[in-house]
Amino acid sequence: MSNIPSELRFAETHEWAELLEDGAVRVGVSDHAQEQLGDLVFVELPEQGETITRGEACAVVESVKAASDIYAPITGEVVSVNEALNDSPETVNNDPYGDGWLFTVKPGDDNEIDELMDADAYGEHIEE
Amino acid sequence: MSQKTTLYDEHVEAGARMVEFAGWQLPIRYGSLVEEHHAVRRRAGMFDVSHMTVVDIEGAGAREGLRRLLANDVDKIRERGQAIYGCMLDESGGIIDDLITYRLEDDFYRMVVNAATRAGDLEWIARQLADFDARVTERDDLAMIAVQGPQAIDHVVELLGAPDVASLKPFRSLVHGDFFVARTGYTGEDGCEIILPDGMAPETWRKLVERGVVPCGLGARDSLRLEAGLNLYGQDMDRETTPLESNLAWTVAFEPVDRDFIGRQALEKQKSEGVSRKLVGLVLGAGGIPRQGARVVTDAGDGVVTSGGFSPTLERPVAMARIPQAAGDEAIVELRGRELPAQAVKLPFVRNGKPREGLPS
């Protein structure tokens, strides 16, 4: 059974988004997604300062077998990326909601995060 | 509808992630692919390879038929139980399949061919052997379990109570009751492949699990064979490539010169005109993982990645690529619009569980 923290929002493509106190939004992949992907061995993150657009591919995570796109859950400017993943991409598997976060975004629209699914809706989404 | 091997229930009960492969439902991984990979390199793992097609060739004309059918020469295997690896070619030298052939008796051979090419193989074999006194029988009553890793042989010896297995040399096989055991595999490690009646496979599998042999899926099978530099049919070679362009020249027996195997003329022509492409290993640094189809740029022209992935043993990206024969060791792999430096190396990447000596750092 997948872990789905109730305080997070989720995209249909299995990214999570968390509103931080400073108004930035932290983004990662769900526990369900990391389980589906398998052992991650490489993560390609967006550039700091880059503008990413909701629904568009902005990062790549790779397992031994395959590469998978990560889609921006909201539109905004990348303010930081999790550099530690360059050396230890497996952190995404081990701690997808904590140290395995991917990047943070300064939202173009503060309300956009509310359009993502809440934990209950995401739980139903992955049951389908 | 895809088929299920006789071990399907074992996989599902173990929580395996199942995928369709060559018309069969097979496990891609049970838990962590990387842990399955390391289990084979360091201890012992096992694979359900019951989807592979076992074909028995029997009759007074079997030997001569196979000397025509295969690019390698079954006369090189003299001992009962000895095996040989090689390709089945079409008239233009293209590879129809790669396979292992076992000499069970002087007039009785067993071939193990790929599941993905089963139908075409069987048709081709029947057609080519039609003029020989040889009966072709597909053995779909048999399952196959590959037990691989430095401790694999010990487990099989103890499980079967068959000390003879320990003294089997590579590419030799023996029959132990209902079990056919061959010292062969597709991982680059020591180990064996057991061919056994369908009905005995689940109990054998469970006993191996109880002994601590780690069930491994197709994912680890692929990463292990890639590290070992072993070609995968359909990716690293196919009808459009010959053994001479596929790092398999050593499997073509041009001697004796009077053996007229299918594809011989085409290969001799290619050899005399010069082979324009070669299959090599590539090692890369950080920055991305090359995948099948990625373009490879060399000083002698472009090539293509045929298999790529992350090597758990080397902890870096590796690939097999077909590049121009004249290319030097420096190459560039194009990946998502970026250029990743790569170095061409001789295969394999990994030998006896360790990175091969001399690989670039």
C-alpha cells in the first residue's frame, strides 16, 4: 500500500507539490511513482532560474531499465534543485516525500496548486 | 492472450511485477532490480526462462542437417552433453536467431532458441531440415530455470544430490533423472540452466527459494547480460546484421572449407570486401544513460546504441553500440539534445563479478 501524505497535492502524472512557508512550492514524485519506476540511478533536474510550465516535461528520472519524464505540476520559476540527488538518486526511492524532493518553484499563480488533487483524490487515482 | 509459464503462480505470490515479453507473462522484477542483479554477481539468483523454446533434433541425418543449418559447426562438439553457441543465418548472412545446441547423442541434438523468434525459427528449421533424416520436435512440455552466481552450482548440487554437476565444465551438460543440467547461462557468472518437466518446476523453484537463491526478473537478466557483453536478439543483432558485425565472428566456423552452411557465401563475400561496422562496448561518465536507438557520433561516421543502461557493478552508464569499423575509441552519444562523451571498449564490461581490468576510469 502506497504512502500518501495528507498535506500534499498531487498531479495525475504522480508528482507531488507542497506549499512552503515562503510561498515556494516543493516538488517530488509520489511513493507510488518511485515504486513503479524501480531503483533510480540517474536524475536530470531543471536549471535554477528556468521557467517551467504546468504539464510539460521538466526533469527526467532514470531507472536501470528506462527513462521517465517528470512533468511540472505548476507553472513557475525554479528557485532551487536538490543537487544531492546527483550523487545519490536512490534517495528518491528511499524518501520520496523528504530528502528525495526534486526542486522548488516560485509559482506564477499562487492558486494553481489548489487545482491539483488532494491526497484522497490521488489515492483513488492510483487505485484505478 | 499471452501465455503463462508453469511458474506463473510462484511469481505472482512472490509479489512480482509481471510484464508481457514475447507473448509470455513474465516477472520484470520482484523487488529491487539492483538487489537482484547483485545477488547474481555475489551469491546466487535464478530466472524463470521457461518461455524459451526447446527444440529436439533427432535422426541419422541430424548431424549433417545442423552442419548445414548453423553457422557454427556441431562437429566441434565431440562429447556427449557438450554444447555450442552460434547463429542460424539466412542466405544473405542475416541472423535469424542465436542459440545453444547440445549434443545429447550422436544422432540427437537439443537446441534452445529465443521465444521472440519461436514461430519463424520453427518454420525455418523444418524447411531447411526437410531433406535430412531428422525429426524436429518442439518440447513445450519442459520448463527451464537458470540458476546463476558464484554459489549457484553448490545450491544445485545439494538440491539435486548430484555431485557430478560440480565437475561439469562450461558448456557441458548432464542428465540427472528428469533433470537436464547445463553449465551455461546469460549473466557472465558461473551457474547452470536446468531443463525439467513442467510439473516438477514449481517444487524445484520453491526449494531453491528456501535455500536462499534469489528470484530475479527480466530486468536483472538484461542488466546482467549487458554487463557480460552478451547480445540480445532483436536489439544487438537481427536479420539486418551478420555475425561479423555483431561481435560474433568467433561463432562462425569457416573451417572446414567444404562445409556449406546457410549464409556462408554472403559472409565470405562480406569478409573479403571488408566488414564496415562493428559492435563495441561504450562506457560513459555521469550525465545520462544511453538507451537503444541513441545516435553515436565517431570520427568515422555515425553509429547507434543497440542496448544501453546503467551498470550496477560498474556504477556507471554502459552501452553496446554498432559503429563504423574504422572508428577510434572516442565517441559521443546524443541524448535528449545533449552530447555525452563515451569511450569504446572491448566487451565484456564485467567478468567474474568484477569490472574488467583496463576499463577507462
